[in-house]
Amino acid sequence: MNHMADACWMPFCWLGCLGLAGAPLLAQRAELFEYRVQPTEETVDYTIYFTTAFHYPDALPPKSAVSAERQDTTRVRLWLGDYRVSGPDSAVAAMISVRVTLPETIPGETIFLSSLMREGSTPAFPARIGDRVAETGSVTISYAGREVTRTIIGFAHTIDPPQPSPKLVLNKEEGAFPSSPPAGSTKPSQREEAYQLDYRQLSPEAFIKKWPGQRSLVRSALERIPLRAQVEEIATNVYELRLPYVRAARIDSVTGGQRYSILADEADPPHGHRFVVEVSDTGLYRLHLSDTTKYQGSTIVTLDNLLAGTFEQSADSAIFTFHGGHPPYMLLFLRNGAPITDYELGNDTVWHADLASLRTLIGTAGSYGMQLTDSQRSVTWNFGGAQLQLEPPHRPLTDFRVPLAVLAALVLFGVGYGLHKRRQKRRGRLIREKLQTEASRLSHNSGSYPSESVVGSIANGTRLRENRRPATVPVGFRVTKRDVRDRFNGRFNPDETPDQFLSLDLAELWSASRVSELLFGKVAIAALDSFLRKENIDKIIAAGRNEAGESWERNEDIPEIGGMLMGQYQPDANGQRYRVSVEQFIPLAARVQNLVKMEIDPMSLARDLSQAQDDHPHLTVVGWFHTHPGHGLFLSQPDLKVQYNHFRKPYHFAMEIDSLTNQLETAFFTYMPNERMNNRDTRRHDRGWFSWTEIEKFSRQQTNSLP
């Protein structure tokens, strides 16, 4: 594919808009970027335009509301907008998208631009007045989700002070604006009013409650209170967000899910705001909220709409509770992993069932697993592996039923035994007739009787022919682990070349883990990151819509992907804990691959593993990898089945990445000493997940620890 990209800097003049009647000044500087690209070999060049600008706050805050150490700083927001694509075919132009990766000194990580998202901005961040921003980022241009070209982009700007606000004039009732007292002063001056003293000494919340009539100082106090939200689920999939002490609260964007609606967006007097949001997808929603009038005016609220539930069983009843997902719910009962029956629950979130009704529904007594699913049928919940125990009903037999049952059993046994003996006699007769026929034929041809070996071959002919059939062994999802301990020769590669491995302390995630330290090699990191971005992440930013009319985030074009991890393991002196290295990543071809399901082709698996073992004879399989796009990090029931059936060594682990999170949240699930797997419910509550974005940076650094 031929392509080209040109970037030309066209600095605009400083923009200033002086409002009427003493309105504050909004200062910004815009620069135009232009790129030419050839999406495919059959198309002509298309030109992409967008502008960047550094936006400043409306005005300087009052001196009394600004601490001394912040008087030389201001807040800046990087804005990208005016996105457009020029070319002969509008359909082709609509499928071109741009991903701008920002330098580390500018918060926000990444900004996407497309025909559906023509502008974006970073959160407001503090910057020192007079400093110059001279950083370099990258621009990735894609067509239909596939990268076409990549180039650099520069951000050069000098932070200028915002324009001062017009002089504040208060009415007689409010009095003059208070000035900051001298350092170390604790007593008010003779001209200082009581509300002025309280403004300096009380918290902003306390001052607002005590002096609601001092409107100017109340506005200043509101600016000093950080933006925060109180969340409550008021109905199924309906959440209420209350933001206290705000003036201009709004929802900037929603990530993690696409189907949602804002039912209420209204003021909550005297100084609050209220949102009511209804979500329709199963997963984690992240609401990005802001209030531009505050110094700390941005926050992210997470709505946990993951499907889950609880189960409790007593002597004669069972209680099921459900939450998350998208009703109506359905409960599936399984025995030995095979579905038995299901029950439609509707929109109810609590189900009380007596055991007699459950026996009637399922049909027989026994131990049953349970799976909960919702209307989307894409995610299931197994109630933590709990089992429903159904005992047979107590029906004491009367005296005449016992002998009748014994008599019936004897009759059936006699009939079966008689039929068996009859078949044996018939088979023996047929064999004797066949021997006599064969003996007569041999006697007629050679004048001699057949030898014992010939007779034995004839008598066992059927068995011999069956034994000559080639054996057919079904191929399934099973990994053959070669014993490579003799090939290690007492060498553990991370100890030989420590600068090539990133050390991850798994004690940060789990309080009990058989794997104490995971050492990720640069080669494996680079291979896995390339595969992840090619197969999964780039599809997320693809512009336009697919043939079914759905966006990428909602269809099966953001699949679960996976592979095998190869490396070495080193037990400690007691053989209870392990250090494990990851040195090679082997991607696997999927037979079925969609948003929530990945089935591996057994033949491809066997071929890939055999080739990998031949290419890397000094390594062994230490774990497996797959993604959970948009579902959060946890081992589902199918994941646990794969782990327990095929990765049972104590040093084996399961690696999982949520490819729809900003930092690509990553988890390494390991065995506990009780041979159970760590899962999201055993994670340390004061720890977050690892970030693949940070892990990937190691492949370009010279240190063996996370930055």
C-alpha cells in the first residue's frame, strides 16, 4: 500500500474575545494540521485537517481564594477540533480516523477524531505561567480500522497568564470584597466584617451554609470545592448522580458502554446538580464529568452494570437475587456441566422458590450448577460455583410394594440372563458351522485338514479384522507439556540477563499466590503488544459503521483474542512458590471468535504448539492469555474450565486484558495454596490492576521495574 503524510504548521494569531459589560477574556491559540494519505492502492489522495488550541480559564480567581503557591500557575486544556477529510468519495472519507497520542506531560493519553467524533479535549491541567510546552506526540491514521500511516506531531506553546477579571463591585448589603490578611495575622481588622473573617477561617462548605446571601463570596467558595459525585441505583439499570456545590456541571463523555440514555439533567438547589442515567449494556460504564468553574473541575464516575447475583438455600427453599446486566433475566440449571432446563425470571431481581417446586421444574433430585444470563445472552454468572442440592422426596414404601419391587427385579434379571445365554448358543452354533464349511473346502482342495493356526484365524477372524483397523484418537483442547527441566541446566534466564525482563510483584494483587514474581521479557512484551493492537485495539477506533449498521464497539468485530505464554519457572527452596518468566508469546487461531467467546481450533493449537516447542526447546508453556473487551477483569466459568482442565501446574497462570479501558487494565490470575484460582473477589481491596500501557513502555526502557 502506498501512502504519504504531510504535516504543515499554520499558526493562527492570538484569539481574543472581549465581551460586553466587563465580560472575562478567553485566550487561546490555534494551529492547523494537514495530512495527505492514500487509504488504498485503488484510491487517490485524501487530505485530513484538524486544529489544536490551548484553552485557558475565563479569568483569574480572586486573590483571597488562591493560595500563595498557586498564584503563578493557571489551568490549561488542550483542544483538538475542526476535523474534516477532503476527497472525491465521501464514503471513503467517513471511514478514515485519526488517533493522536499525547506526550506524558499533557494529561489525556489519547484523543480520537473521526466523522463521528470531530473534536476532543484533555482534562484541564495546571501549568506554570511563562513555561513553554515543547513536546512531541504521534498521529496514527487508519482506514476501516487498519493503520495506514503514522507520523509525529509537535505541541509548542508558551503558557500565558489569563486576563484579569473586571473589578468586582458589590452592593451595600454585601459590602466590599475582603482582602487577604497579612501573614500570621489572626485578628480581623477594624473594618473586617464577620462574614469576611468566616470566609478566611471556615471551610468552603461551612461558609456557604452560614452565609448564603453573600453571593460573590459563595461563588468563590464554590470554585474551591473539588468536583465529586454521589451515585445511587434507584431502579434496575437506572442510576442517580448528585453533584453538590457546583455551578456548571455536565457529562462530557461516556466510555465502556454505548447504549445509555440521560433521563434527567437538572439543577438540585441550592448549589447542586442531578443526573439520572439509564444503561442498557452489560459492563462497566465510565462517566466523565466536569465543571469548568472549579479549579479541580473533572472527575470520573464508574457505574458497575456487570451481571451478578447471590444464592442462599435453606432446608425447604432457595433465594436468588440478581443485579446488573439488562433484564429480563434467565436462570439455567446444569448437571455435570450439561444444561438440564431453564427458567425465565422476567424483570424481577429477587426470586423465592421452594425446593418442591424446583424438583418439579428440574425433574429429578441431585446436585445442580446454575448460570444467570440477561436479555443480551452474552455474559453469564455462576453464583461463585455454588450448587443447588435437591434431595429426593421422602416416600416410605408400604409392605406390599417392597416384595413387588424385588419380584419385578428378579423377573427382569431372569429374562435378561435367558436372552444372553440364547445369543451365546446361537453364536457358537454359527462358528461351528463355519468351521465345518471351511474344513470341507480345505479337505477338497488339498486333501488335508486345516491346521490349528488356520482354524484359530477363522474363529477369531472378526476380532483380527477389528484389530487391524487404525485407531482414531479425537483431538481436543489439550496441551502437551514437555518436561524441559533437564534443558534448563540450572540456568534461569532472568538471572542471566536481568535487564531484559520486567519484574512484576504479584503480591500487589493477591495475598496468597503460588507465583510470587512474574518476569516479563522484552521480546514477549513486544510480540504480545503487536498482536493485541493489530487484532483488537485498532478495531475500537475504526470510524464509520459496518455492513450491519452497528458501531465497532457493539458488534463482534472487537473479539476475544488469545495465545500461549512460554517461559521458565524456578521453585523456591520449599517448592511452594515460584518465579516464572515469560519469554515468548504464541498467538492461537480461533475457530469461533466474538465479543464474549473464543474457541480454539484444536488442529491449529496442536500445530502451533508443536512448532513453538521445536523453535524454543528450552522453554515450556507457563500460562495462557486472552482479552475481556469491556467486561472487566475476572475469570468466567468457561475461563476456569480451561484453566482447571489444561493448566493445572502450580506455576501456571492466566493473563487477561480489558482492551476497552484507557490504560489497558491487566490481571495475572494464579493458583492459591489450596489449589483454587485467584479471582476478582480475592484481589487486595487497596490495590488496582496492572496497566499494560505501563508494561509495554518497559520494552523501550533500560530498567526492570515499572515506572
